[in-house]
Amino acid sequence: MVDTDSGWDGRGGRGSHGTRDTGGTWDTGGTWGMRGARAADALPDRRVAAPDRRVALPGRRVAAVSLVALAALATGCEPGTATGAPEASPPARPTQAAAPSPTRTAPVTEDAKPRTAPPPSPSASTAAPAPVPDPTTARPAPEPSSAPAPRILMRTGSESDGVRELQARLRQIGHFGRNPTGYYGSVTADAVRSFQAKRSLPVTGSTDEVTWQRLLAMTRVPKAAELRPPTERPLAAPDERCLKGRVLCISKNSRTLAWMIDGKVVSAMDVRFGSEYTPTREGVFEVFWKSRDHVSTLYDTPMPYALFFSGGQAVHYSADFATNGYGGASHGCVNVRDKKKVAALFGQVRTGDKVVVYW
């Protein structure tokens, strides 16, 4: 705000009486004029805290009076809102031209003190300090392992006595729920995966050296009856039609086949049958044809060691049965999953031997 009693109208060097002093004196209107210049040029901007250095003319008492008047003019009307220099500030030295801040004077803190020493080099003052890694999170990246992968000993499709022992050992600790067959199918692969997962090994379903050694350490050597049990399930009581002569005695109830001669079991094996849409016929039949490497002309599938007893239905080895177990079904034939047993059976059975299929 402009104090209307001072005679200053904010437009230049005219006072309340409109007079202009060109001799450098203070007129009756409160305006300071200088020779050859307007009073507005001689007066400081209201936003400037200190009067212009040009008013501090040595040797003139008028200059001191005008300095006091100008300071009073630039001071606000409320305490603490002054934009000029503080009352306690010493007069500016002739060699220093630093003007006070136009804003409110803040208390000087340690961070706000001016530097007295020369500023450091740019590299020292602007370069950010190197980050210190957090010891809890900054860990060296693990080096890639150069060790070769364990050698695979058995996998899906393998068929050997080693697979039979693997199955028997897995059965001892509850991972394989049937008798050994010697064929590494999906059921065996699932059992191996279960064992690997429980022991925190890589879950591959294949038996490598590490898996095999861990299994050996947890199990005992299987007995002969464990390695080659006659069937997965107990044999059913033979039908009375099976008690005389040479008979393939096939029970749908127990899902077993017993090769019998005069009421004595020579060998036994697991079997599966056709589905409800292609059921295996029941009754008394006889073997009328043997075909060692037969391939179905109707379904274009292998039927090794086939013993035909009723039309296109035969007892034969089934790789699908060995792989998937009872999850599938035949097209009416009697499937055997133990290849060695059915091969031995094929060599013993003759054309004309009896076949009995019953519940």
C-alpha cells in the first residue's frame, strides 16, 4: 500500500504539490529528486529491502535523513512482514552490494550458512555417493552348475528285469500299487514321479542314477515271489470245467488267467477284457489258431502271441495294457500285460486246447 500522507503517488518525481526539485533536495511533498533523473529512478523499488546505494552520498546530512525516510516508507504495517532490511542490520559497506532478500527473513541454520571456502570441484560436489548394497538382499548370483545331468537308467518304454526290480522296490514303500510286470509304462512313470517329488528330486518320471541310488538306500532286495508273483490279484477258485485236461481258465471276476493241466495251475497272469460295447464272450471254447506276430486287420493294431478261440477274439499280449493297466479295455480279446508269461504260454498251448471264460 502507498501511504497517502507521504505525498508519494507511485508515478514519478512529483510530490503532493506537484513540484520538482532539480538540485538534489527533498521537496515539501516528501519526494527526493536528483539532477537529470526522475525521482522514480532515484527511489528504490518497493520490493527492494534496502535503499539504492546512490542515496548514501557521503558528506551530506540530507542523505542520512532521506535514508531513514526511505526505510520507513518501505517497511510494512505489521510486525514480521517487512520486506526491507532488519532494524538491527548494520549499514551496507561501500564495497558490498548484497541486497537483503525480498522475502521474510528466516532464521539462519547450519544448512543455510553461506560458504566461506571456495566451492569444491564439480566431480566432488555433484557426484552422487556410490550406493551401498543391502547385505540382506545383495547376494552374488549363483554360478551355473557345470555338473552333467544324471544318466538315465530306465524310462517309459523300457522292459527288463531292472524295471521289475524297480517296481518291486517302489511297491515296498507304497508308490507302486500292483505286482511287477517288467514293463515301464505310465503307471510306473507316475510311481517314479511320486517317489521323486517326496524326496525333493527333479520330477521327471524317468529313473536316473540319483533316483535309483536313493531308492536302493530305502528298500531291501526283493524276494523271488515279489519279483514274479503269479498275478496282481489272487486267483479265483477254478470253474469245475477247468479241472480236467489242458485248459485256459479265464475268470472275469478276478481278472486272471490260469493255465491248468489236470486241475493244477502251471502258470497264471493278469488279464483284461472288452468293454460293454465290445464284450468278451463267455462259455467253453477251444484254441483254433495260433499267430505269433499277428496284426489286427480290423483295428490295425499288433496282437503278439495270439491264441484265437472265438471268431476274432483271442488271448494275446497288449502293450496298451502293460502301459495303462485297467484304465483301458480291449475290443473283445483277452489282453495279457506280461510279455514273457504270454510268450511262454504261447509255446505250451496247442491247437484244440480248451478255453473256459466265466464269472
